[in-house]
Amino acid sequence: METFLGIDYPTLWFLVVGALFSGYAILDGFDLGAGAWHLFFKDDRSRRIALNAVGPVWDGNEVWLVIGGGALFAGFPEAYATLFSAMYIPFILFLGFLIFRAVSIEFRGKEEMKWWRNIWDVSYSISSAMLAFLLGVVLGNVLIGITMDERFVFTGHWIEFLNPYSIAVGLTTLAMFMVHGAIYLTMKTEGRLFEKVTRLLRRAILFFVVTFLVVTLISVFYFQHLTDRFLSNPILFAVPALAFLSIANVPRLASKGKYVRSFVFSALAISFLLILVAIELYPVIILDRGDLQSSMTIYKAASSDKALGIMLIITAIGIPLVIVYTIFVYRTFWGKVKLDETSY
């Protein structure tokens, strides 16, 4: 098996896919969260400001989802096939809400009628919230496993994805993104809208803490495979410790008005929680709910070493370009939102 810097290709590709989805969760997470708050803003001007806060960056953020999905398909085709077979409904819903969200952003400002704008406001907000929720539902199923046979073919019920644990993870994901989005809006707004967002942020933090504690307790007491690795390797507890510290710093810094730093720690919290998921799974990529010992590992799911090597070269060229573009866009549109004739 070929290696790079002492790391075998499947493991390296596992890290690449994880990094890409982490980038997506951090970047698109805040604009999904901001969209979920949209209906809490009552007047048209506030809604326009909130929409223009994410307007220049939302489509660029979704590039990370496209790259991550492509990387999963190319690097681990077996896992891609099994996951999409089991999660067909949530993924189709996800695609539908992606379309409605994009259309809502672009269509809202095309007409002046109040009813027209209200329709697209509702569509935009519901789509944003449902996208965050569905991401959590898929993650919850990845954590507890999928019913499949010895050939890794999905054999479960079509509604299997909708279980109490995945719903809890979905609500937690929505809550986290709403915190992330509210912090972002504090950095982009001022005046009365800023004051309202700060109040909403406090509610979002409470919502997240409650859902996060529920998911944590369920994970510890009902799904022991999610904690076994940490119990056998105590040094790994450093990762959940860093995650908890990052989460704790979000309200602490926000209460002091240090919203940029609070946003950084919110992003770090998302990163550390996804690192926890990677540690809990590796080297498994798809858990078998019926028999954990028969789960799909990265070595069973991976493409050939030659294919992985070629794709790593392409990734090494493409990802820096995406990062440079992302930095350029955020630097260009940094600061408070000012409405003008070009605004949504």
C-alpha cells in the first residue's frame, strides 16, 4: 500500500474528505444559521441587511460541499453508494431545499410587492433551517450506523434515517449553525438590528446547550461504540476537552462584545466536534448498525492507490485556489452591511 509522509493513501484521503466537509460546515454553517433567523426580522430593511450579509459569500461557501461530495465519490465510491442508498430521501430533500434557497435569494428583490417578498422570505428561512437539520440527520445516522448486508448493500427500511438520535443530532446541528449565524450577523449589522441579533444570539446559545447535552448523554449511555476509543486511549480526551472549551468561549466572548473572537471559537467548536466524529469512526467510514464488526472500513471502500494518488495531486492544486478565492471574497466584503442600488 502506497504512503505519503508515512500515511497510507486511504487514511490521507479520509482526512482530506473530513477537512473538506469541516470547511463546508464552518463556512456554509453561518449563512444557513443566518437564514434560519430571517423570519425573526420583521421589517423589510432588516431582512435586506441580513440577506446582504450573506449575499456575497453564500454561493462560494457551497463550493466546499461540491468538492467534498466529489472527493467522497472519487475516494470512497463504495461508501458513497451505500450512504446515498440509505440516505436517499434526506439527500433529495437537501437538494430541493438548496434549490429553493438559491432561488429565494435571487428572486426576492426582483419585485417590490410585499406578498412577493414575504413568499421568498419564508422559502429562504425554512430552506436554510431544513438544510442545517438534514445535515445533522445524516450525521446522526453515520454515527449510529446503517443497516446493510455483507456486500455493504443497504437493507434497512426506507424511513430508517428518521430515528430519535438522528433527529436530536439534526436539532443540535441547527442550533449550532444558528449560534454561528447569529454571531456572524453581529459582525455585519449595527443599530437596532444589531441589538436584536445579540438578543437572538443568547436564545440560540441556550437552544444549543440544551440539545448538545441531550445528544451527549444519549451518545454516552446508549451508543458505547462512540466512547470506546476514548476510554481505551485517555489522551484522546484532549479533543472533547478542546471542543468544550471552544463552546464555552463562544458566550463568554460574545457577552464582552468580542464577536470576531467569538466567531473564531464557534468555528473551532465545529471543527473539534467533527474531529471527534472522525476519531470515533476511523478506520470505519460506514458503520453496520446490526453488526459493528462487519462495518465498512476506509480500506474496503477506497479507490485504487493509483487513483487516490492522482486525485491527491489534483486536490493539492485545487484546494489552495479555493482557499485564496475564499480569503479574497471575505476581505473584499468585510465590514458592516450598507444597502445601495446593487443590494438584494
